[in-house]
Amino acid sequence: IDDLGNRFRIFNPMLGARSKFNIAPGTRQPVIVQGASGRELVQMQWGLIPHWTKNIGAAHPIINARGESLAEKSSFASLLKKKRCLVPASGFFEWKHESAKKIPFYITVTDQPLFAFAGLYDEWHDPAGSVLATYTIITTEPNALLATVHNRMPVIISQVHEEQWLTGEQPDAGQLKEMLAPYPTEKMTMHPVSPLVNSPLADDERVIQPVASLYPEYTP
């Protein structure tokens, strides 16, 4: 968490918070937003629930949002204008479908030990006055590396665009295309990992280690 505060220049680092290795939709983690005094870490739940949702029990949280159509959808247009966020990470998982098997891979960014996904967030208020902050991660077409595993990839914001994404005016079509472009293939790497990651309860270093180092006999 200290590294997170330094890397993203956050003025309110969460003391006592610990790093997580396996974050699943529906769980809560720190997300970076622009506050009145600077960048803030706010605990949010992964899976966007729009503020206008009437029955939260029947809601379908939005895990990902397609970057190519953000500006065209009314549900995202207002968030794109004033509720953009950065979702910090040191890596992420993706699953490759082969016949009846789903093989998990762990993907990292070689030029950024800590990086950020482009996200949108919203706040849902219940009748009693409590607030539920939720977010979605924006996706784009995969680069050549990710295309071997999946037909989409999360948008990784380059460091030069982080400030503009958080604080700038609503991006126009050209700016959006530039900021939400696939991250360069040559700056990413991946390796297969253990099926342990399929369980949200598995939250330790084993889930990101190369599967061959854990089970030399394992064949994906």
C-alpha cells in the first residue's frame, strides 16, 4: 500500500490495508479518484451499479465496459464526463478456453510494476442514506499477446495519460481512442498459473506463480 501511495501520488494512503493476490467481481478494493485535495483511495465494489438503480437486489453489476462504445451509451456518458477512476494493479488474470478446459494466465506489465486500469464509478444511495460505491473496468481489443488467450483486454492507462483521465475535461473521440488503445504487446508478459486462482478464497502468492514451479508434472 505504501508503494501504491508513492506511485500514484495519493494523499490518503490506507494504513493497515494489505495487498490482495486474487480479486474477484463483487469484492471491494481501493480505487483512485480525484478528490478536492488531490488523489484519494476509496474502497469500491467491483461491478458497477448505476445510481438510478431502483431494486439493487435485481441489479446486474457491470464488470466491464467496452471502450469503443462508451460515449454512445447513456448509462456511461455521464460517468465518462465526471466519474472516471484508476484501478491500481500489479497484474491480472485471463482464461484461455481450450476444448472443455479453461487455462488461467497471469499477465503483467514489464515497464510498470504498478499500473492502472481505466475505470468508471458510480454511487448508489439506499433509502436509509448509506452509499455503495461501485466501479467497472473498461476493455478494448486485445493486443497480439492477449489475443492468444482472449478476445478482449482491460485498458491499461499509460502514465502520461493518468492525470488527464482523472482530472481532465471529458475526452473527445480522438482522445478516447488514444487513451483507451491496447497496451503495447512488447511491454507485457504472461505465464500459465494454477487452477487455484479459480477460487476467490485462494488469495496468496501461489495464484500468481508459474504453474510449472508449483506442479512440475502439470500440463495445461
